[in-house]
Amino acid sequence: MLLKDLYSPGFYNRFTHVMEELLPAFDRQEFLNRIFTEEFQAMELKERMRHTTHVLGGFFPADFSDSVMLIRSIIQKLKALGFRGESIEFMFLPDFIEVYGINHPDESIQAFEFITQFISCEFAIRPFLIKYEEETLRRMKIWSLHTNHHVRRFASEGTRPRLPWAMAVPRLKKEPALILEILDNLKNDPSEYVRRSVANSLNDVSKDHPTTVLQLAQKWKGKSQETDALLKHACRTLLKQGNPTVLSLYGLDSNNLILDNFKILTPSVKMGGDLQFSFSVANQGERQQTVRIEYILYFKRRKNQFSKTVFKVSERVLKSGEQITIVRKHSFKPITTRRYYGGEQRLSVVINGRESSVAKIELEESTTSRL
């Protein structure tokens, strides 16, 4: 099932029964008629969400404060009926606040604190970070100390500099210092759900301000097992880039590691098929060594240009004198996030940040893909 099909007739039927209980004058059939327009089927997930928001706007009270109270009642009723807040189809509830509450910042921010405990508000808060930066950040710092883990996670996730699929907040990318107090408050959070968000936020920061993240890593590392795991995830982009400082921080020295027998087992791969390759890694040092194993695929793009993507194989400890052999597959099955172009592709292996020589592979474009 496609994600957009979460907004199904069955879902809207269940939701409208809730609305009928809370709004005696609610016209269920008229609501459904406005939802299922001729354009609805062609809408993608976020378009359907925003469409639902606009339709609700025609049935909710004209006064924004009354609409906020109604949303509170809706959420309480949904919880009582056993609806799970993690279900992303309810994203139209915070979206309603984003659309209709942008000129009511105090009421909207208070509403977010309640709503995010049912369905996350990280997308809806973004316009408020732009229009009311100081007040919104001040409140999110307070939320980072909240008793509810959903609210604490919202403080981190909502301020991510590069939050996927979300409105950009240029100041957060340019000035990471704006969010560091929030992340510092949450680095030892008891919830892994929250710590994961902190790691993702720091990974975002590392793409524009690597030194900032490296300084934090050096400061926080070794304080606890949980924080160390957070930092490792936060530094994943720097590790993929082979940043010398982060490699050193994690003891990923490549001096005594030998890559050998690198072979392309399928030098010609059909579109939709698997690339197969193998290689061995040996530790010729006198001590055991942590080994981070990755490979890089240089995918062909238009005009014979190439894009580089790093894939992690594993990270393990090799004893002195130990050798391992790796056999790996990489699928060229088409996916929505990457388009493949037939012709030469390139592959290399990376051991603790040191890249091997590059091998060439031919991707055979199928007849149907050329049509």
C-alpha cells in the first residue's frame, strides 16, 4: 500500500464518526464530498494531508481558540477509542495549527505542546521558527526538559537543521549554536527515541559545520554507553566522508590493515540484477584493530557524470594476524529514491577511511527501461 492511501474512505469514515459526536451540526456527507474531489486520487501524501486541513477549516469554528479546543477534544476522543497517535494520517491536526494559527503564536505554541503528545508536530513548527524565532526557540528549550518524552523529542526533531521533507529554516543551518543548548539537555535522555533524534540533528549539523560536531564528540565521548552510541550515529556522515579527526576519535587506523583479493564477480550486471564482489581484509599489526568496512558506488548520471554513495558493510574487531573474506551483493533494482542509468558504474572498497583503487562495472540497460 502506498503511504498516501492511508487517507482512505475507511479512515475518513472512522474520523467523521468522531467529528459527529463532538460537533452536533457536523455534516458528515458534505465533509466526505469535499474530501473526495476529482483531484483527490492524483494527490500525494502531503497534498492529501493539506487538503484535509483545508476541508476541516470549513467545518471548524471560525474562532481559532475554539478550533484549538476542538482539536484537544478530538485527540482525547481518538485516544479513548484506541487510535494510535503514531499513525501519520493524523498529521493534519498539527498542520491545521500551522495553516490557521500562524498569526496566533502563543495559542499555537501551547497547542503544539499538547498535540505532539499524540502526533508529532516537527513539520508544523517550522514556520513559527522562521516568523517567531526567539520565542519559539525559547519555548523549545523549555520543552527539552519536559516530563513527556514526546515533547522532549519534539524539541530536538523540530529544530533539526535539515529535517527531511520539512520546510527549511535557513538560520538553523547557518547558526547551529541556536540549538546546541537543546541538544545538550537531551544528550543523556533516558529515552532512546529522544537520543536518536539528537543524533540525527547533530548529523545534520555535521554536514555544514563538521568542526562543531567534532568538538562536541570530543567533549561528550566516554561519559556513558548511551551517549557514546548517540555520538557514533551523529558522526555517521563524517565517518563516511573519512574525516581524519573522527576516524582518530574512534581508533580507526588503517596503517596495518591490508585489503587484498578485491574481485568483481559480476562485471556486467543487468538492470534489476545484483552486482556481486568480494575482498579480504587482514590485520598485520601486533594488536587487535577495529575495522570499519564500507564500499563506494559511483553511479552514472546524465552527461557521463558520476554521483558517489557510501554503503556501510560492517564494523568489527580483527585480532592480530586475523583475516576475513567479505562477499557482498548490491541490487540495481529500481527504487523511488534513485534512478539508474545504463553504462559504466564504478566501485571501490573503503577500510577505515582508506579507499581502494576503483573498479569498473557495466550496467546493462533493459529494453523496457529505454522506452
